[in-house]
Amino acid sequence: MQRGVLLTDQNLTMLGTVQMQHKKMVPQCLQPNEEMTLGNGFEYTFFENGDLPKSTDSLDANHLQKLIQLLESTDDPLIQEQILVTLSNSAAFSVNQDIIRNLDGLSVIGKMVSDSIPKVKEKALNALNNLSMNVKNQEELKEYIVHVCREIESSPLDSELQLAGLRLLTNMSVTNNYHPMMTRSIPYFFHLLSEGNERTQIQVLKVLVNLSANPAMTRHLLSSQAPSLLSLFDNFINKDVLLRALVFVTNLNKNMKNARGATIQDQYNEDSIFSTLFGDSTQYAQKLASLLHHPDTEVKEQVVKIITQQ
């Protein structure tokens, strides 16, 4: 790729010429089932970068190439951020997802995840998140998963950088293909569930729900320690947190039932999720019984599903 692109007025104009239109955003790969709904246990995320100008077709392949070249050649963090936001927004159009990949844009953006400036990292992760709505892009982006997990663990709690990393993992975990690359970070995901604010809890639960939908991940999840899990099963908990926590448990119940007794209780310690959910937990049963009186219908339906699985 040619380097040394000049910063011209035309290049600066291109930094803000894409309009976000969700109806043109076509997820091409995130279809493990016919429906992509929370009820089916899978979620994906698309990140919006604020208000954008009205032009919907101003960036063609030539414009995108110039932006990618400029991103690779400039050391100015403000310009890097602007370019990453523009590329992220351009991924609202599925055709641009392919164009950016074919222009080697994924690797150029991926290098920005290792930048020393948190804001640049954050914008790079947001761009990769939107570009990951494409099966061919995911095949290339898988090489960044382990590094993104490390960034999540080293980022300040509840920071935008941490949330950006979790959003990318949410998309990369919709299919089972890359779950093994996230296994090492499962204990930290539960740490975030315990210590994070509601935004962090919701985002990490999206990842955990996607992982729990894969029977091959059941043992890793059940052996983890999550002392705060039962504290989420309460009527005063944010519905978006509570419902995802219930779906997570529903998936584990289903996997355990389908395993036909293959799981041995002695393999799990007293502090494990297995012991909490499938041991002699009177508190767990009481929590579920209390949630049967929750005012939200979706919550009550999910609780009934869990009870009838047992």
C-alpha cells in the first residue's frame, strides 16, 4: 500500500461524509439461527458515531482507499480518530465492509488497537466492531480476539475503551467459531459482571449469553466463579441486565439437559456456577420464585422456562 498520503482539503472533507442508515446495514454473517433475538440466545451490536451529514453515497472505493492510506501514514491522533469514525460509519453499508477488507483496511485499522492513545484504540475497536458484521471480515478479525481480550482486562473499569472491546467480542461470539479464543477471559467476564456498572453488565452479559449458547463452552462457564450472579436475580435489577442473566442460565440448563448426565458434580468446586445453579441452593430457588411476581412479562416467561427445565 502506498504511503505518505498528503493531508488535503479533499481528504478532510471525506472525514465526515457518511450518513448512518440502519436499513442499509445488512448483517451478512451473524445468523446461527433463523432469528437473531435475545430469546434465541444470540446478540450482536452496531455502534453509532453520533450525528452525521446527509450524504449517503459520497464515499466510493477510491475515497475509502485514500482514507485508509492516510490512516496508515499519519501520526496525528486527532486525524486518526476522525478517519476511524468515518470508516466506522461507512460500515453502515454492507458493500463498504467488503471494499474496506479488499483494500487491506482491516489490518490497518487493527494496528490501531495497539496504539498507546486510548481514544485511538477505542475508535479502532468501534470500527472493527461495525466491520465484523460480515463473515469474511470475521475470518480476518479473529487474529485480534486474544489481544482485544487483553485490552478489556487492562482497561479502566466501565471505560468507553472497555465497552468498545466488549462490543467487538459480542459480534465475534455470535457464531461458535471463535469461542475457544475467549475461554481464558471467562473469569474476567464474571469479574466485570460483579464489579461493573449497568452498561458494562449488559455488554458483558451479551458476550456470556452468546458463549452459553454453545454447548462446547458449558464446562468452562459452569466451572467459573460468579458470586454476584444470584444478586442479579432480583426485582429491582435493571430489566436489560436481569433478562440477559436469565437467558444465560436458560442456555446452561438446556446444555446440561442435553448432556444427559455427562456432567459430574465432583468436577466443580463449591464456589462454581455449577454449584450455585445445580447444587443444593435454596437461595437460587427462592430468587426464582420471587421473580415469578416480576411486573415484566418477558422476565416471568423466562423464569417459567428455567423452572420447567429443572
